[in-house]
Amino acid sequence: MVDNKVNEVLKKYGGQIEKAMSSETSSKYSKEYLQFKKEIVPVLSLYERLARGVGKTIKFKLKKQDEDRLQTYIDDANLEITPQDAAAFSLAAFVSIALFASLLFAGFYLAGTTIPIEVIVLFLMIAGFVYYYTNTLPKSLAQKWRLKASSQMVPCILYIVVYMRHTSNLELAIKFASEHLPPPLSLDLKKLFWDVETGKHRTIKSALDAYLEKWKSSSIEFVEAFHLIESSLYESSESRRLEILEKSLSVILDGVYDKMLKYTHSIQSPLTNLYMLGIVLPTLAIALLPLASTLVADLVRWWYVALFFNIIVPFLVFYYAGNILNNRPGGYGESDLLEMNPDYGYYKSKKHYYNALAIAIPLILLGMIPLLFQYTPLPGLIGLQKDYTFLSAGIPFPGMGEFYIFDFKNVGDVTTGPFGLIALLLGLLIPLGVALFFYLSYNSKSKKLLETRDQTKKLESEFASSLFQLGNRLGDGIPAEMAFGRVAESLRGTPTESFFKTVNANITQLGMSVREAIFNRQRGAIIYYPSALIKTSMEILIESVKKGLTVAANALMSISQYVKNIQKIEERLRDLLADVISSMKSNISFLAPLLAGIVVGLSAMITIILNKLTFAMDAQGGQAIEGFGTMGQMVDLFNISSMIPPYYIQLIVGIYVVEIIYILSITLVTVESGYDELGEKYEIAQNMKRGILMYLLAAFISIVSLSALAGVAIGGMT
């Protein structure tokens, strides 16, 4: 009887229990780990949610080879999705674009409108790109994860080596490193403990060995350094153990240096190709457009050119630059502690953009005056005509008195233009407004933090010797709370004095502990000197002091030597990159804008020549003119109404210059210093200022001078 009741209970609730247990264990990570990952890397959660949502609806079956490949990328990026989810998401993205295009074409067809073939081609290109992007997204996320993690490998080995100098315990050393490193490497190290706790691996060493397998192909120096650290655990001699630990740090430093050395040599050719692809070839192509568009009549429209030069080419440059940057070994300048700076709120404020828009929008509207006068009722509202001749407007310009300042052409029911010189000059205000938006907003955002950045760089340059002195004071038996004040007295007149004085003041006047004096979020010294190097050194100091002053002194001596080695590597790499970087900077701010400005001037000259010839033909009734042949033949061959108006050519070229300056500025900063958000904003602002001024100056001078020359020369001939 009892057995029957037990069986009934098990039968009734067994399915529910099994279902609950299966739902809890369906994820490959524990609930606590998923919560931790969600908090630490919220950037990836949107893609994960979308992919998992689509994966529940679309059941996708993959080949074993493709599934294994995707699973590798997913594991590397720590994504909580399956390969089937990723494949289903890319397919759904492609189908969504195709469905939208089909509905759009059906609407045009029902409305009786012919769909241009180029629109169909454009949507096919967009759908193909979306599929390619979403299909390779797991690979891209895994690559970004690995690159960012690789930039933290040297500090990781440093943390572990310094910790194991006084405590020969691998598990505690990895835990110490995981607590003080930023993500993603800290997340990888913490996952080692989750793998042990969940039974995937029996010991932290086996979990570590399995984790290091994925770095063998890309960061062998990291693997070798960890193996040396592991081997130190089996040394009975203390001196030999310490020697092996120091060797591990040397191995990873030498390995990173060798990789950066190879990178600096291999990057010169790609950067040259990037310059040719992004600046030289597009500029030469644009130079041929004004004349070529008259020969091929209606086959080339201005919006085709805008699509190609303002969207497709910048995207190709951005993609190619991204491939160059993805091959850069990490380790230098990737993490500045901007969030801890007291001016970080000012940096993140949106008011910089609003203030910049208040200046940029009026300039853009002024640049659009020719279009507003032609296509809106604005002229009638203010009592003006749609267009004026140079003579009636009172604008003296050689040989142009009878021509209109905006100069729109009416061909049947179609109005084309503007072809006028004044319209072209007004159009220069549009790229000026766009460039000013970036310059004013980025310059305003970064100017306060740049002062702190400069002080921090000066502090870092002499920090090795300061750490050495601090280590000596600790070695003499002076407590850390007093050592900071002693070192500050011996460093008068240096940036390091201010840092150590701030720490000392927090300890003596506010009664803070050493950790609070350095890392307090309101008054800690580190917030005024946001540097990963200083943060790492101080974290190690605080941890090693717990083991005794002698241990702390030895730790600081090791860090001092490490800092000197890093500085030597950075100086050597800057020397190797100096020629490439300086050449690209001059191209961005001088040569590219200069070439673009001259192209715009040539466009204006060609337009004026064709305008003059057309006007002369109308005046002479198509009779032959000496030196030109039959005027009707000339005008039929070069029909001004079918060419791309110079107003639009200038607009396309100006926007393209702004885009290229933006993309190449980010590229150069990342090549030189790694990921540096503040440095990117500052360089974009400075290059935008210099580049757009050069472009506007070159364009204005070439437009006016070449137009005047063409007006006088053709006027005399006709």
C-alpha cells in the first residue's frame, strides 16, 4: 500500500522535477556564472538574446564541420548561444531584408512606378552584406575577445609572479589576478574556478592547462610563461623558484616585443595600401567625374556617386583598417581608467553635441540655400527671386556677368543643377558644418581630461624610479603609511610628488587606509592619474604589504624593473612606427584635403567652360567658332545639363574627406597606442580641424582662380 502511494507521488511529480532539473542544467554554465557574465559584459547580451530568440523559432541543422567551427568561436567569446542559434539568426537577418525589399518593390509596382535596376542591385548588396556580417559575427566577437584578453596578458603574468614570490600557491595567485584584472581576461580566469566547482575539471591546474590550449596558436609566449610558473611549484630551492618566476615574466615580455616588432614591419605595406584605397584612387576617380558624366549622359547620376564614395568606399576603408587593427598585438595603452576621473561626467555629457549642433546646423542650412531657393517657397516668402545673374546681384566676376549665381537647368519637365559658382561656394559650408560638429564636440569633451592625461604620462615616464625609491623605504622597515610621505619629499618638483603627496595627505589628514588613500572613488589619488600601470603597481603593493615589508619591497623592485622594460619596448616601437605614422598624419591633414580641394576647382572650371560654350552657341546660332569647330557638335558631345552639378560633386568630396579623416584618425591612434578612447577623440578633433581647413582653403582658391581663368579665356575665344 505504501509502495503504491510512493509510486503515485513519483509518477505525479517526477516529470515536473525532471523538467525543472533539465531546465536548470540545460545551460553549460551555472546560474551564478551567467549572472556574473551578464553584469560584466552587457555588450554581448543583445546579440545573445536575438540569436536565442530566433533559434527557438527556426530550427537549423548544420554540418558537423560548420557546427564545430561555430562552437569554437562561441566558446572563445563566451557567448550563451548554440551554433544553430547563430546560423538561424544570420538566415533570419537575410530573409528580413529580402522580405522588406519585396514588399517595397510590390508597393512601387502597384503604384505604377518603374523600379530602377540599380535599386534592386543595391538591396541585393545590402542583403548580402547583412548575411555576411551576421554569419561572421561570432568569429568577430571571438576575435575581439581574444585581442582584448591578449592585451592583459603581461599584467596577468606580473600579478601572478609577484603574488607567487611570497606565496607559492597557483590557485591563490590566479584568484588574485582575476580580482584585479579587467575583463575579459579576468572573466576567463574566474571561469577556471567555475569549471572546477562544477566538476568539469578536477584541479585548477587541469582547468588552466585546458584553457591554455586555445592560446597556443596565437600567444605561445603566454602559454610558456604559465608553464614556467607551474614548474616553479616543484622547485625545492627558493632561489631557483624565484629565478623561474622572473624568467616567466621575461618570456612574455620578449614574446610580446617580438610580435610587436613583426607587426611594425608588416604594417607599413597595408597602411600604404590603405592610403591608396582611401585617398589617392578615390580622389583621382572623382577628378574624372565632371567630364566623364557629360560623356555617358544619364548613366551616371550624382546619387550613384554619393552612394559609392560616401558609403561603399568608406565602408571598404573601414573594413580594411579593421583587419589591420585586428592583427595588432595587445598590451599597450588599451585601458585608461577614464571612469575614475572626476571630470568623467563632463566627458560623457551630451551637452557637447548639442552645443556643436547649434553651430553646425545653421552652417549646413546656409550651404543648402541654392536648393531651398529652387525647391521650396522660401524665396517668395521673403520677397526674392529664385535666382539672379551675377550682374543683377551686383557680384563682379570676370566673364560671368550674364550667368546665374545658382544656375539651374530646365530640360523638359526635369530641373537639374545647381551649376552656378555662388551655389558651389555656398556648398562648402555643408562639409564645414559637419566637420565643425566633430571638432567642437570632441575637442570640448576631451580638453579637460587631456591635462590629466599629460600629467599621467609624465608620471608614468618616471614611475619606475619612484617605485624603486618606495621599495627602498619599505625595505628599510618604514611602514607603507609613512613611506609615501618620505618619497614625496625626495621627489620635489616632479609629477610623482603630487601623486605621493595626495596619498600621504589622505592617510595623515583623513585617516584613510593605504587602499582607500589610493583607490577611494571620491578622493583617491588614482582618480587624478588614471593609468593602468599605476593601478597595477598600487594593487600589488597593497597585497604584498600584507605579507610583510620585505615582501612588499621585493615586489616593488620587480615592478620597477618591469616598468623599465615596458618603457624600452614602447620607445623602440614608436621609433619603428614613426615614419609610417608621420606620413599618414601628413596625408590626412594636408595631401588628401589638398587633392580633394583641387578636384572641386577642376569641376567648377569644366562647368564654366561648358556653360560658356553653350551660351556662345546660343548667341551665334550654332555657327563654327575658330579653334572649336562646329559649336553644335561640341555641345552635343558635352551636354552640361547631363553632367553631375559641381555643387553635388563638392558635397560628395567634402563629406568623403570628413569620413576619411575620421576613419584614418582612429586607425592611427590604435596602431600607435592600442585602444584609446580619449586619444581617438582628441586626434579626430585635431585632424578634422586641420584637414577641413586645408580642404576649404584649397577648394576656395582653386574654384575662384580656375573659374576666373576659364571665364576670361573662353570669353575671349568666343
